[in-house]
Amino acid sequence: MPGTLNEEVAYFTEKKAELLKIHRGQFALIKGRDLIGVYKTPERAYTEGVMRFGRDSFLVQQIVEHEQAEFVPLFAYRANL
């Protein structure tokens, strides 16, 4: 299914140990099964992704040993009625 990022996530998982050795804490930009680049900030990785791929999906993932879950309270979202 296009746009689900399954391929990108699988690729990141496969390469994570290798990436941790050199790029720990930085942000990987991945499209399909290609590592496009590694950036110091998520904003830089995202900007590069938009410049290269426009509205097409891509993954920006921080290269860390264990990812932290982010919790956003439900009341933070407002439905457009």
C-alpha cells in the first residue's frame, strides 16, 4: 500500500545497528530502501525530503538505541466542525 512507510521502516530497522555506530542521535532521511542522507536536525532532514519528494511519502527517523514514545493528550486536537 503506497504511503504506509512499511518499506522505509523495515529498511531503517535493518540498518539501525550500522547507523548507530556512525550517526547516533542524528536523523536519517529514507525513501523506499534508500538512505538519502543523515542530518543533524529533523527540520533539515524534513526540508530535504520535501525538496526531493514533494508530497510523496518519506521517513525521517532519529538514530537512537531506543525510541521514546510521544503522548499527545486527546484534548490537544480540535475537530473542524
